[in-house]
Amino acid sequence: MNIGFDAKRAYHNQTGLGHYSRTLIHSLAQYYPLHEYFLFNPKSSPVFSFEEENIHEVLPHDFPSSLFPSGWRSSWIKKDLKKFKIDLYHGLSNEIPIGIQKIKIKSVVTIHDLIHKRYPEQYNPVDVRIYDKKFHYACQYADKVIAASEQTKKDILEFYRIPAEKIVVGYQSCNPGFSEQLTEAQKKIIQLRYGLPPKFFLYVGAIIERKNLMNICKAVFILRNELEVPLVVIGDGGKYKQQVKDFVKQNSLEEKIIFLSERSSAKSSKSYQSAIDFPAIYQSAIAMIYPSFFEGFGIPILESLWSKLPVVTSNISSLPEVGGEAAYYIDPQRAEEIAEAMRKIYTDGLFANDMKEKGWQQAQKFTRKRCAEAVMNVYKSLM
């Protein structure tokens, strides 16, 4: 088959959608090498690339596509899909080209979450309308819908009334670098590169209200006189981030909350921007603290399980699907529960080691081969 992908996020996104896209594409190319994979990319990327012989990048090349790449990606791309004899097109991030169902090319869309439907107040109202229109259109006209989790499948059924038989739950894997156990010397290099403390808790994700960094900071405040262990934050944000930083300053937590993404060493590092250095950072931490109020999947949890890093996360939405019996679950509304989890993992070495082993076993449910096979089975069901 000639399989096409909406590759915007694969080339340009440094968070969950990008990680999902890159991991899936690399996995399919490795485990199903007889197919050809065409990555439709609106513009060249200075950060990410694909070296496999059966992966081909396609850029908009003629007028008006080259001048208006967003128009090419959302509609005009159909001309190139026919040019490259694409048998099946996969919208990796919640959308498909308008009218693709009219050119007799099978299509699949991955819907990661419908958070804009559950928490519209956390988005710009214009963005909510745009997301809703694109996501609903994709669910309606794609031949198959891959939901990132059972939670996302429930949301698609509830909000868009798509026939259940059209939806397949397809879990994702993550960069295989997280499963490679690094030496102390390798970790030390990264610790020195970014000025990391010898011991720290870790948060990874966008700094937005839903991700709940504020309550982690409140937990750090609760523990301020007990544990001399800071929190390292990987991620960025806007208004909500400033609210968090105001709390940090008001409570004299500047030495205990480290915004790593603001450091010049991180800003200037391509290996930080592309997350190549993240496995070493994960494996140097005490625990991942991820008390999100809602997720479509929760990739930092899976990355942590592969890294043998204990995980503290919420007991709601899709997060228990990923964490299984390996994670420490808390009520994300209660900072004192987050604090107790951090205290337990830090002070009880046997408990922490048990979490690491359970996490490794849980991670085996999300291998790259298993996740690629699930997606390929969706493709084959349409051909």
C-alpha cells in the first residue's frame, strides 16, 4: 500500500501529538517495511526528520499551495494524494482533508481527545468552534476512527453520535529511547548540561489549567519543611503559567520549583527541543507527578513507565487506562493527596522499587510493535 499521513505534527509538534505521530510512523516503517509511507508536510522542519528508505516527505510545491500551506493541508492536498497514488490516508491529529471521501481514497483519523467539548472555558471560543467543526467532520467522513483511549471513544459517542462499530480504540506507544536504561555516567552528562539537582520530582506537559501544575506546587509547599527536593518542570504556557509563578513567588518557592524550559541551556539545545535528552532526565528523577484533570491518553505516564520512574497521577479520565496497577492514584483536586504520594515514594524505597517494576510490566502493553499492529489492522480492514 501507499499510505499517506497528515504529517504537520510529526515534523513540527514537540508535545503529545508530535510524539504520537513520529512514534507511529517510525514503527509502521520498521515493522511493515513492504508498504510506502508518504508524509504530507506543509513546510520544512529544522527539528525533526525521517531517514527510513520507505518514508517520503511531500511538500506543497505549486501555486497556491506553496503560498497557502494551510489550505493545501486542509483541502487542496487531494490533488497530490491522487498524484502519488495514495491508497489510504491517515489524519494523525483529529482531522482529514475536506472532501477526501469524494475521491475514493480510504481515510482513517485518530481522535486524541475531545477536551474542548468538556472544558470549553479553557479555550478561546473561536478555537472551540474550529476544533469542533474539524473533529466532527473527521469523525463523520473518515472510514474508520481510531480513539486514543476508551475515554476518548466514550466522548466521541456522547458528543458526535458516531456509530460505535466505526470506532476502534488504538493505544499509542512512545519513543523507544525511554525504555533504554542509561548508565549513571550518561545521566550525569545530562544533569550537568541542564544544571539539574541531584534529586528532584518531575512534571512534563503544557502549563495549562487542565494539567494542574498549581496543585503540584501547593503540594511542594505542604512538604517545604520535610523534603529538600525540588520539582523540575518541563513545559511552557501563558496566563496560567504566570498564575503558577505568582504562587511560587508569593510562597518563596523559587528554589523548589525549577522551570527548566526557561533556562538558556534548554532553549539553545536541539536535543532538548526534540526530547532526545528526556529519557536521561526521566531516569534521574524520583517520580513523575502528573495530576491532570483530564487527558485523552497521557503520554508522560507511558514514558515514565518505560523509564522505570514511579508515577503519581489522577484517578479519572483515561489516566488509569495507561497507569494500570502501576501508578499511585490521587484526587487531582486535593494537593494534600499529591503531597502524601510524593512523601511516600521519597521515603519508602521498597515501595518505590515495587512501583518501578510494576510500571515496567504495565509498559509492555504499549510496545511499539503492538501499537503499530493495531493501526495496521485498521488499515487492512479497509482495503
